[in-house]
Amino acid sequence: MQIPRILTVGLVCAALLGLTGCGPPEQHGGATALVIGNRQNMPAPLLTQAASAALNAAIERGDRLVIVSVTGDPKMVAKSDLACTHGTTKACEQFTKKLLKEIPSIVTKYPADAGEASLFSAIKVARDNISSLPGPKQIITIDSGLDTTGPLSLKDLSVLDSDPVTIGKKLKAGHYSPDLNGISVLMTGLGQTAAPQGRLTSPDSARLTALWTDVLAEAGAVKPIQIASDSLPAGRRAASLPTVGVTKRPAPPDPRNLCRQFKFNEAQLGFASDSATFIDRHRARDALRGLAKGLKQTGFNIVLTGTTAYKENNPSNPLSKARANAAKGILVELGVPGQRILTQGVGIDWTGYHAPNGPVEAISMRLVLMDPTCPR
């Protein structure tokens, strides 16, 4: 793929001013990657005050600039050199002024050309394109951070209830994370949405910020990770943009409709990682309260089946069975007679299992499946 040069001002500036270069001014360029989500389910991208300040610094340094588009298959779409090559202060001032005027239009120049979204993968593409360049390095993102594919997919928002530090460590240990050592990161637009994507609650917005902060910190990014609060413009995006899935939390059980299977992942139930111990027993009680109410009203029996994301070393599947038993204990606490609850552990031997793409998807594969035995 041929990568276009996004800024031609450096070529035309000298002609406009009637000047010829006689050696560049004193600049010590670095590298900047601008990672842009110009896609469905988030506001139109905009250079916020924080992003503009970071780009101004890049222009003053004379950075190399690369642009990465956030899609389900992110790629670099453009690159340029921000260094002034003219030999006089006046010429370089004019160069910078024109550059600053043109830069804001860049963020809307490259709409998504593929469906879904993975900011996490786009950051990796950005890192791969600037890591070998000299000087200070920064990545600026304009995206909601609600990935729908890739190693940090958040299509099931309940994974936000998991410990973000643990997720960051597992992404790094599994070699999913890019090596961001020495690279500073500024995130803008995080958690900001557009229809049909629903707005995040304040707690989920805070959890999303914590997740990205810890994931990038574990990947080695310069601390602190900068999260800008500037707002992007509201409004629905063009229908012509490729489809991006909606991220949401699972609907809570309806006690009036129990004749179906219910799935609760380890984050919803508040299990500690690789354990049948609850981090927060109240979370498990809240998650199962509606189901317990329906079971008490109907008198139905129920089968609880524990699953895992990876094959257990023991063929008796002790972890998945222990989690099913732990969930049974919560239902009993909520008033469901224990003799009406059957438990089993099946590890990875369950309908719908597939090998997870990283530790985040694995959270949604570690389940307690709950099947009420409805009358025929």
C-alpha cells in the first residue's frame, strides 16, 4: 500500500515566499503518531485543546508524523515530516503557521474503511511505525476506546468489572501488548459515544478509563497516562461508514421468564482470577437476585454448569465445578432451597466454546451457565 504524504505545505511554503532553503533551523525532531477513530458509534473526531497542544509541540520539535486509522483492521494511512527545511526564521514561522492551519482538517480526512474497531491494535500499529525513529515519541488517540474486536474487545461491557491491573499484566504476559517503553500516550474522546452506541454510565466510564490507564502502563508507556476530558462534537455518524458493533452489558435475568439459559461470567459474579473465591460477594448477590426471585416463585429446579476458558489440568475440572458450587451458595443465601440446585464442572467441554483471543475474551468464556428445568 502506498502511504500518502498528508502535508504538502513544506513543499509550497518556499515557493509562496520566494525563499530558498540554506540549511534547516535548529530542531531536534521526535516522532508522533496520531491514532484516529473516524467511525460509527463515536462522535466525529476533533483536535481537542489537549491534542492540539501536543501536536503544536510536535511541530516545534520537527517530528515525523504518522496517521493510523482505527478500524477492525487498523493501518497507517498517511505520514509526513513536520520539520521546517527553510533557512530563515521568518520562512519557518510562515511554515509553522500554515501547518497549524492545515493540521485540524487531517482528523476527518481518513474515514474508516473497514468494520468494527480496535484501538488497542491501532496503538500497536502506531508503535511499530515510530519506535525506530529518533527522539521523543508520543501517541495521541482520538477514539472512544470501546473496542469491538481484538485482544481488548469490550463487546460485553461486564468485563469492565474485572481488575484492570490483572488484565494489563495478562495482556503483557501473553505478548498481546505493544512495547510502549519510552512512549508517552495522550487519549482523547475516551468513553464518548454516538448512536446507536449507548452512553456509558458514570461508573462504567470511570472503569474504562482505569482499564486503559492500567493496560498502557503495564505495556510500558510513560507515566502518567494522559486522559483528556475535552468533549468531541455530539451527533450520529454517517450511515455510509462501515458497521461497528454495539458494546453493552448483559440484560439482568427476568424472573418472569426463566425458561432459557442464563450466562454469568466471572466478572459479573466477582470471582478472583483463577479462583472460586469471590472478590465481592455483594456483586454476586446482586447479579443473581432476579434469578433467585424467579426460582422461589416458580419452584423450578436448576442446573449450574461451571466452564473455563482454557483446559484444566485435572480431568475432573475442579475449578469450574468449584465456581458452580460457589454460585449455588449465593442462590441458597438468597432463599433458593439447595436440594433444587444441581452443579457440575465441564471445563472447556461446552457448546459455544472457542479458544479466546486473549485474556479479556477469556473472561467471557469463564462462565456459570444456569439452566432452569422448566415444565414441558
